[in-house]
Amino acid sequence: MLNKLKSIKALDSVRWRMVGVYLLITILALVAISGTVSGLMEEFLVSQRTKTQLDATAELAETIAGDLYVTDTDELFHYIGERAQSMGGRVLVLDSDSVVQMDTASRQNGSLLPYREVREVLRGGKDSAYGFHHILRSSEEGVFTFNEESIWAVYYTVPIVRDGAVTGAVLFSASIQDVVDSLMAVTQRITMVFGIVIVAMIIAVSILSGWLARPIAELTSAIRRMGTQGYVRVDVKGSSEIAELGNAFNRMSERIEDHDRTRNEFVANASHELKTPLATMKLLSETILYQDNPDPALMKEFFGDINHEVDRLTRIVTELLKLVQEDSSAGGLNFETVRLDTLVGGVCGRLTALAENKNIALRTQLEPVEMQGDSMRLEQIIVNLVENAIKYTDEGSVDVSVSDEGEWAVFTVKDTGIGIPEESIDHLFERFYRVDKARSRSTGGTGLGLSITEKLINLHGGSIEVRSKLGEGSTFTVQLPVRQRGGAAE
């Protein structure tokens, strides 16, 4: 129950973190989009409006600088009034000192206008200037007002040039509040739409994050449980990256479980193998120890048995050390050029006497084969297989052959011995596995020789195959690559 609660809390924590991240990214994206859209609209609308009205102001200034400049004042006032009405704003005519000479609204005649746009034209020498002004209804400074509490207006200023000299300026004031209102309306709609999108995103992300976070939380919970509940698995659905992560976790858990099971079996088997000769030696020793007048012949026989058990114990320890050495030095082979046929011939020559003692014919058929390998480890493979064939053959022959098959060197050991049951072949290379335990003990077998042999063959990048029939003999076929890449097995 506690683990379940922890899993739920972990799921909620992961879920809301994901929701927060997704929402933050979404909001930032929406804000960026909103700002970009509003900016583009504002630039387009304002630039179109200012260009049109600035051109109209420049045309008006040019007209005033011409014939109208010397015409009757009433006629000039009437003209600029009509133009102000047609342009949709208010026109002021200023002299070179920035003093208003005419105002179509008749409000600031004789006033000095301190605006930047006026100074840039009359003092700064610019051909035109304009600026945006936020005007309050009660303000006395504005040159353009409506009944609204406040509006945005644009002041356009163009110099009046006569005979090459600036004699004054025309200031045209027009409201741009309609553009501002349009932008505000668009912004409000965008904000409303984005608000709906954000709410929808919150709902969608909450659902989606729960769906995405659940397998991650389950995987996290499984990892935590592995330390206390042993080997666990996660339920994997679909074929996404998270599903692949779950599959990888399950494979890792299975490997760890297999490794621990193999280790426990190894310890149990090793303990059993070591315990048997120790128990035998203890029994024999106690038999002699507790006899008052032991028979010398019986003592000699018992000591011979003890010596045999000591030899057996020594072989077991030696094989265990070899096995540990092979496990810890994987890939640490000393590759060199080796004549496999020469190596096999030398081993068979040394084992001929063992075969003759059992009246077994040890025959060889060796083709010249040159390969890359560790000569000491290859010799160990050959000795294990040929010696096993002789041990488990009571009559007949043991045939050893080496052949060259292009990229592979093939080493074969065939005997006419007792054979191997079909159900035992799959377990033949397992540590401490013995087909006939009684016969193995009598011949000194430990059940480790073939396991070591397979390990050495794998380190060379090769393979071993077994064919056998009970009572008819066995054939072991080893394939070894002739060449190695980078000093390691292909």
C-alpha cells in the first residue's frame, strides 16, 4: 500500500511538472505570436496612414508657398479650412518663429508651439517630421481634441519654403485613434482566443501528461521496488520510446535475475562438489582415528582413498580458478599466428599413451591450417575435448581431424564411447553439469571442463556443436575464425 501511494505521488509530481513545462512553453509561444502579429498590424496600419497624411501636408505646404502666400488672408484661411476638412483634421500655419498665424480651429492663434516636430523642421532643417501625442480633453496644449476623455493624434509638420528660404511651417493634426482602437480590438480578440487556447491546452496537457507520465512513474516505482522486492517487471504497451525504455528495463531485470540465479547455482554446486571429497576424507580419517589397532593394509587402503580425494579436490579448485580466470579476462587473449594442425598433433601425441592404456585407437587426420589465436588457450581446448573423448570411450577409437574451410578452421573430435542422452546435450556446457555423475567421479570429472572450453571458443569468436547418440559415441565440432579483427574475436 505504501509503495502504491509513493507511486501515485511520483506520478502526480511528474505529471504536474510536465504540465508546467508544456504550459510555460505554450504561453511563451503565444505571447511571442501575439506580439509579432500586433506589431506587424500596427506597423502596416500606421505606416500607411502616416505616409498618406504626410504627403497631403507636404502638398498643402507647397501650395501655400506658391500663389496663396501673397493672397488675401481670408481667402487663405478659407482654403486651409477646406483642406483641413477634406483631410480630416486640423491645420495650423506657423511663421519662422513657431508662432501660430492661422488655426482652422481658431484656438491657438498667436501661440508659440514648442513641439519637437516644429523644431526639427524650422530649426533642424528637416523636410518633414511627425510625432504621436496622447491628448487629454482638458489639456490646453493639444492642437487637436475631441469629446473623448483622451485620444491619440499625429502631428505632421512640413516647412513652407519660398525662394529657397524657410518662411514658416504647416502643422497638420489628425486623430489616429481609429487605428489604435482597431489594434486594441484585434489584440483583445487575440488575447481571448489565446486564453481559450491556453485553457484547452491545460486540459489537453493534463490528460496527455498523465498518459505520458504514468509509464515513467511505473518504471521509477519498479526501480525503487527492485532493491526491496527482488526482480520486478513493468507492463509495456505500444512501441514508443517509453515502451522501448520499459523493454530495456525488463531485459536488464531478467539479466540480473539470471546472473544471480547462475551465481547461486554456481555457489551451491561448488559447495556440493567441495563438500563431497571433504566428507569422504573426514569419514576415512575418523575410521582410522577411532581404531585402537588399525590394520596396516586397511590404513594403506584408506590413505590411498584419502589421497585420491585430495587429488580430486585439487582438480576442482584448479578448475574453479581457471573458470574465474576466464570470466575475468574476457577478451584478454594473446593473438598470434598458430598452426592449428601442429598444435593438435602435439596434443594427440602426448595423449597417445592414455589411449593405449585403454586399448583405444587415437587416430588423426590433419590438414595444414594457419590461424590467429592464443596458442595456450587453443591447446587447452584441444586437451579438454580429446581427453574427454578418451575418458568416456571404453573401446573402439577416437578420431581427431583438422580441416581448412576458407575463413574457418574446423577441429573435430569423434569417439565411439558411451554417448550422451539427447536431453543432456542442451545442458552439456553448464557449470558442474555431468551426464553420469558416478562415472564422472570415478574418472575425476568436475563438470567444469566443457564450460571452460566453450568460454575459450567464444573468446576466439568461434562456436562448438555436439552430435551424439547414446551408446554409439559423440562428435564435437569446433569452428574457429582464421583471422581476427583488431586482436579480438569477430
